[in-house]
Amino acid sequence: MTTDRNGPAGGGAEAGKASQPAQQRGARIGFVILAVLVTFVALWMQIQGRRALTVPGNQALATATEKVAGFQADFLQLPDDPLLGMVEIPAGEFLMGSDPSVDRQAYENERWSATQRQGTVTLPDYYIGRFEVTVGQYAAFVQATGHAYLPSALSANPDYPVANVTWTDALAYCRWLQNQLLDSERTPTGLRELLRAGWTVTLPTEAEWEKAARGSDGRLYPWGNRLQEGFANFGSSASRPVGSYDCPDCSYGLSDMSGNVWELTRSPLQPYPYSSKDDFDSLDGDALWVMRGGSYADGPANIRAAVRGGVDPGVRNDTIGFRLVLTGP
Amino acid sequence: MASGRKNRSHKSSSTIQMTAGGSAAAVQQVQSSLQPLLFPLLLAAALFTVSMNPRIQQNLVLTWSFWAAALFIMAWLGVLFASLRQSGASRSFEIVLRPQHYIQAMVQCSLFLYWGYYWQPVYAHLWLLVGQLLFAYSFDILLAWSRRESYTLGFGPIPIIFSINLFLWFRDDWFYMQFLMIGAGFMGKEFVRWQRDGRRVHIFNPSAFALGLFSVVLIATGTTNLTWGREIASTLTLAPNIYTFLFILGLVVMYFFSITLVAGTAAIVLFGLSALYSATTGVPYFIDSEIPAAVFLGLHLLITDPSTSPRTPLGKLAFGALYGLGVFGLYSLLGVLGVPTFYDKLLCVPLLNLSVIAIDRAVNSINNVGLVNVWNSHWQRIRPNLVHMAIWIVVFGTMSLLGKTDGRHTGDSVPFWQQACADGLSNSCSRLLQLESTYCGDNSAWACNELGIHYLEGRIVEPDQDLAMGYLSRACELKFQAGCVNLLEPSEVAHGNPRELDLRLMLRQGGLNLMEMPTRDLYSRACEHGWEFACDSLVASL
């Protein structure tokens, strides 16, 4: 089945007879090379198949296990505090939206209605992350699940806010973390009880986000009504590690509610007045989700607590990250 | 050494020679010593030059794939050169221009031009095709010269490369695999041989061998997404009247090479089985046509290589029928295994190639010439192939008149499959999933959302939370609001109507590019396909 059709190279009939075994040997070698080639291709394709978009690489692996001050390297890189960095926001009402007579930088989409500048919204008790979700935390998720990611999402140090993730990536992280916290014995008891009672780890609604950022006294910025340098990372060229700015006056002691990276919410972008029952029945338009807080690249107007940005759910960007919320059933 | 130097002068002569098949071939013999080795060197240099093209430079892996291929050729050439110098042996060309090569190449080329006009990636693939041709020629030459003195230079590698590229090519990041696939094809041709009718010939059609082998690897490793295979199989129908176009191209090949019995029988068997299935179950067998366009292409250009198909008329008939049965069976089998079904037309060709001797032997006892050419006693002067062609033309014409080729196909309509699935008709739910999966792959957010819901609810498919979330995420990232809402609240499933872009993707009806279609016409088309919301929208706009 593997001999040659032609005579041997450069020879006559006799030479052909003499070199026939060599030809057959050559054919056998060729057959073996073909088999080796196919085997190599199969093994290589197997490896490439796993690589697909981008799977966890060494960097993600290293990041996920690296020790960072204030975070637990052996527990999903979560903040090292009794509630894993979750801060309780007590139930109650707050002022949402902007009053242009007080805030000259207010945008039109921050107006409550045609007749009203701001609205009062009442929220039940909930918890929100003190920090934005970090590269280290997201790397732990990627490492555990093989979730596809852009290399740039994990290129910063583990204590930087994760960026270059989509809205759907953020939700996938939330779902995964919820299951991890439910299953882990290291989850603080109070937190586990909440989760067992039906509380969910997810993205904040824009109302939850805004109340946490400006408190119940309607501040323009998390620290008060006047812009102050040194409380937030804005107008700069890059993000900074989470919690880099000491802001004792900031609402509820939260970090980076202004600047650093925009934070995704689970509210669809639609005109005010805000309703606790977001209108999910109107499904005809293109999806656009609210993001809050501005980023390091923005100026003072965009890091106000009431600013509402809109983002496509598939967009990845250096300036967009997210923060977690724990919300009741 | 001395004889090597002595032979360095060129001698050439030009003649016309009849090939084994009886067709005319231009033959020119060029004798030399080591000077012919310059030719593959030039080809390798050309391959390197082509790699400088912006299309190839835009991707680093692609560029390196070309460079590696060129370096491989040069290294092989260097080793061959050194070995020949040492032994004093010489190498030469024999130029043979066989019609079965250049006619097939022209037919394939015209198909690339027509298809590429409606699907731009084909034209973007042009330089990659040139690179493959350069590599194929140099590989084939070096393989031949490593084993014997003379290489038969002609158009042989062109139809092999074109044929491979009509069915499968790797994405830029894995393009080096394309060169390996070509290498495997030529090695199969050179090393996997048998004795047939007193001659040692290759067993497998080289392109079908390479395609079959790599298809198995891609299926086994689950790496189909590293290739353009799925897109290639589905985008042929973007070219309008593709069946008629393929039919006409097929007639050219049939006229010159008497392959009508193979191609025609395969088509008739597939049409027949498809019709039988529809009549029995109430649903079409193939999703988008009576015979998928890529299968129709395969039965004209992939299984009709005279040297790897039976030589007797009844053998050809059986070969075609077996191909039809093979594709029909594999389509279901692959579907059941959850493997992309477009491999159906590729996987059975090597197996059929292996069976040609058995087929010829089995039909030898029958008076096959008399059986297939029964009219011969009455119309002695008519070439049997012309009669076979006439029958095929009538069959295809009838199928076209019945709307079974380029016309609208029931299986193309999602509402049809939704209803069939709801009615519990055979296989209809899996076909619905398959169809939605294809459309989701085409970036129809609506289809992704529906798929996600199926996997979430688990009514027509085994529930799979991860898969569901994956599809819903895709729908959401394509800005389909219902998909995002389902991600947030999986317990309260939200459906949405297809958007305009979804309709443009889902209503191609096995042919047209609808991207420029006016909205009203689009909705009218959607209404014809059974989309009630589109009918309502049309009524509301009156």
C-alpha cells in the first residue's frame, strides 16, 4: 500500500531494483511522518481549544494568590474585615437627582421630572462594598471558572480596581461570588445567614449606589458639596489602588465612590423619576445600563454623586469597573 | 559529482500526449541536474514575499505561519540539495498540463469569484490562497524529488488547494494548521497507495483526505471554532441562485469528465431521502434546503475525482448513491453527537475512496454498461454521458420548478420549527435549537436569548445553567434588553420580538443578503415566514 509508482531516482531498471527496498523504507518513513504530524496536530488543537479566547494564564494565577495588605489572599482576595468589606446602609429615604440651583454642573438627565428637580426615594436596609472589585478578586474568579477575559483586565496589580470587563462579566462574577460565599465555611456567619435568607450578591441599583455615595443629606460629592483634591482620583491618567484616598468624611466610609473607575449598576438607563420597580417590560430598545461615579479620566462634573452615565452591556473599557451590593429579597 | 556536472545542460522537448483517461494533455520534458532546484527556491522566496502583504502582516501569527512555511521549504531544499550533490544524482521536471486539473481549477476559481462577491471574507482570503498554492507546489515538488528523479509539473496542486479552501480554512491565529493540512494531503497522496487496475495509485482524493483527517481532529478536540468551516458551509447561500450556479459549473465538469453518474446519483438519492423523510415526519430533514448548498458543492467537486472513484458505470452509480446515503446518515449522527453537521459531506469521502475497488469488483459480475446505458441499443451514436447529463438536467429542472433548490424552504423559518416543536413533531425541537444556535452564532441576539431560555427552563433540552447564562450574556452583550433582564432575573423569563437586525440575519431564506432590504419589505418577508408580530406591525403601519 505504500510503495512508489516511479522508478528510483536517476537510475535505470537495475538501479531501480537495487534501490526498491530503500524506496519502500522511504515510503514507510513518510507514512510514519504523516502519522506523527496528525498526532501532533491533534494534541496541539486540544491545547488551542482550551485557549479559545483567553483562559486563565500564569499572570491571573499569580494575581489570584498574591498577598495584598488588607485583603485575604487565601479567601478570594476579599477584604480582610468582619463583613468582607461590606458596609451596611441603613434603611431610609434620601434625595435623588440634582437641583440645578444648588448644583450648577447638573445634567438634564438628573432632573426628576418636568415639574420636580429632585425626588425622595426610600430604600430598605442593604450592604455595599467599601471598595471597587479589585483585579485580585476578579482574577480569583477567572482562575476558578475559566471565564474568558481580556489580558488588560488583569494586567494591573491585584489591589487596583478591575476594568475592561463587561456588564455581563460583572454579573457573572457576582453570581459566582454568591455561590462561593454560600458554600464556604470562612464566610462570616452574619453574611452567610443573610445569603441563606435570600439576600443576593449583585450590582447596585442606581438608587442604592447614589444613596451610598451622597448619604441621606443630599451631598453633591461623597465628602460634601465642594470639590476637594485628595479625596478622589479624577482628572488623572490612570486608576489607583482601591482605598488609596483617605476620606474620613465620605458617606458611610466608602472609598472611590467618586472617580477611579465608573461603576456599573443593575439599572437600565431610562428617564427619571426612578422607581424601585424598574421598568423591565419595555424590552424593545437597545440595552443601555447606568454607570455611576465617574473615572480617573473625568473632570469634576462627572464625578458628582448624581451623575448618570449609560453603557452598552458588551463594552469593555479602561475606565469602567464595578462594586458589589448585598441586597435583600 | 562528475555526472552531476555533466547533466547540468538543459534539454527540452515539447509534445502532446494522450493521458490514461483519453483526454489530451500538453507535455513538455525538461531535463537537468540540480538547476531545477531553483524553482522551489523561487517558490519559497515568493511565499516569503507574499508574507509582506498587509493582509498577512496584520496578524503576527499569520505572518509567522508564512515565514515558517517558507523556512521549512528552504530547509528541506537545503537538505535535498546537499544530499543530491553528494550522490551526484539529478532532478528534472516533466510538464504535463492535464485538462482535469485546469478545467476543475477554472470551475473552482469561478465559484470563488461568485461566492466572494457576496461574502467578502473570500476575497480577503485571496493572498492566503496564493500563499497556500506556493507552499503546495514547493511541497509537492520536494516530496517527489526526495523520492524520485522527475516531478510532473502541471496544474495538479491548484484544484487540491481550491478544493480544500472551498470547505475549510483556519482562522488567522491558527493558520499554520492550514499549511500542515496541505502537507498531510500531499503526503497522503504520495504515501497511501494501492494497486488498482495494474497501477500503483493513491487511494484518497488528496483534498478529501486532508479535509477528512483534519475534520476528525477538529471534531475530536472540539476546536471547530478555530476554523471558518461553519461560516463557509452557511455562507455559500449568500450568493443568489447558488444551486443553479453550482449546477451549471457541474455540467461543465460532467461534460468533460463523465462524472454525471456519481454527482447526479448522489443528488437524486439526497433529494429522494429528504423528500421521504419530510413526507413521513412532516418536517424537512435538512434545515435550510433539500440538499445543503455545501453538500451540493461537495457532490460536484469533492467526490468526482476520476482516479479515486469507480471506473465502471454501475460502480459510479453505487458510489454516488453511497455518498448520498453517507451524507444523509452522517448529518443525523453528527447532530446526535452534538458535533457541527457541516462535516457530513467531508467525513464520508475518504471511506468511499477506500471502497472503490470493492464497488468495482461487486458490480463487475453485472453487465453494468448494459444496465446503465439501456438506450445504447437504440441510439448507438449518442455518448452515454450526454444521456446521463440530459437525465440530470431534467431532474434538476424539475426540482427547481418545485422550489426545492434556490427557492424558499420551510426549514428556514424559525416559527415553523417553534410550532413543530410545540406539536412534538420528530426531531423538531433539536432542529429548533440547531437553527437558533446557528443564528446566535451569526450574532442574532434574539436567537441567543431564546437559546438561553431553553437551557434555563429545560423544557426541550436538558437544563444547563452555565450554558444558559452564556447565551443570555451573549444576547445581552448584543444589546438585546430581554437577554440582560433574564441575566438579572433568571426566575422570570423575558422574551422579546426579534429586532430588525435579527430579521435580516434570520430571513435569508437560503440565499439573499438582506442587510440593505427596506424595513417594510423585511417585515413583509418576516410575516410570510410566520412571524406574527411582523404581520401586526405591517397592519399597524397601514
